Amino acid sequence: MNWGMKNRISRIIKPETGRCVMLAVDHGYFQGPTSGLLNLSETVEPLLPYADALMITRGAIRNWIEPTADIPIILRVSGGQSILKELSNETITTCIEDAIRINASAITCSVYVGGEYEKQTIDNLSKLVDDGEKYGIPVLAVTAVGKDMAREARYLGLASRICVEIGAHIIKTYYTEDFKKVVEACGNVPVVIAGGKKQPEMDALQMACNAVSDGAVGVDMGRNIFQSDSPVGMIQAVRAIVHEKKLADEAFQIYESSKK
Ligand code: 5RP
């Protein structure tokens, strides 16, 4: 791995702990004005001090994030579909030159293994990896789950391993029973979990705790943080699990006391 690639990865996955808390706010690229992200800067600014990286599109970053913000960017460069249509029909929406102009620390696309446009999304990933390798920019592959795709270890392990084989540098997938098998399928490639739909805070914290104890290097969490009744308390609690190895109930106290 070249110096630039290693340097960018270490801006995201902190060398002190080998772990990371990514904040995902790229939902608008297929969901439009997602609850909590209508005024993206109002939501994100208070959370930035507690995030190790921000996953976002180029349009959102230019509209709602100050260029002076001190946060590594994981740039969402795939899209082309919406919640109204077949989700797997994605293309690459942002060229590598624009990612470089934005000073992205990583680029990301979704891969829909089992989806109608599976091959197209694997092809998207392979193009990103070629560009990323050329310019020293790591690629985070999201194992997306469409409407009918199973969230279980056999399927997520298959999807994650395909992304590893295509050359992804970080895998983002979903937590599931037997999650250790998914991590194992990825070899030395670091794995983070998505939060998924909003759950009660304690459940989301327990999931984060289970994921890191099963070998994930952290989370790339969105709705379970920014749709919480205390987004700052929630990201602080997630951080305590990921970086300080706190248990879920200890982290829950951090979230609870943030509301007082
Ligand atoms: C969609 C994504 C989103 O960034 C991510 O899944 C959203 O995070 P969360 O599920 O925690 O709200 O990659 O494919």
C-alpha cells in the first residue's frame, strides 16, 4: 500500500486505537430530504468534534459544510437511483478529479450483491478501486441491502468478500448474528457497521458494542445518531464504545446524562 493511501486510512481509522466512528449523512442521494438532514449543517456541526470522518456527497458538502471543517471526508460517489425505483441501479456520479478537489480521504459506492444490477455495481467498485489505487485514495465498499436481500451472515459474508476480492480497502456492512464470520470473510480488510433504521438508543449501542467485540473496527452510523433525541449524547456514547471499549450500559449512561 502506498504512503498516501496509508496516510488517508490513518486519518479515518485512528492509529491510537485502530478504530473509528464515521458519521454517515449521505442518505439524501437516494432518499431526498431525510428526517434530520433537511438543514444538514445544523445537524452535523455539533457532531463533528466527535466524529472521525464524515460520509457525504459532493453536493451536500458544498452546500452545508464549511471548507474550513477539520474532518476527513468519505465521499459518496455513487447514485443514480431513488427510493421510488430499483435501488441497485447505481452508477458512478462523481469523478476522481472532483474527489481530489474536495480533498477526500476516501471514496465510497454501494455494491448490491443479489440485486438486479449486481454486475453494474461490482463494476462501479472495480473502477473506483482502479482510480483509488492510482491516486492513493482508499475505497470504502458498502454492502447495500435492497428490499428483498437477507441481512444474515451467509449473504453479508458473500457480499463483503466479493468487495474485498475486487480490492476495497474498507468494508461497510450490517451487523447480524454470527457477525464474526462476516469479519473473517474480509481477512485483513477493516470492517465497519452501518447503523440501519433508527432503533431505541440502548439497542443501537448494544449493536455497536457487539460489532466491535466481534472484530469490527468501528461504525459508520447515521440515523441512530442524528435522529436521536440527543444526537451529541449518542455520538459520545458510540465513541466511548468504539474507542474506550465501554460496555453498552456504561455508554447508555453517557447518552442519558447528555439529556439532563
Ligand atoms: C446507504 C448508506 C448510508 O450512508 C448508511 O447506511 C446510512 O447509515 P445508517 O444506516 O446508519 O443511517 O451507506 O447505503
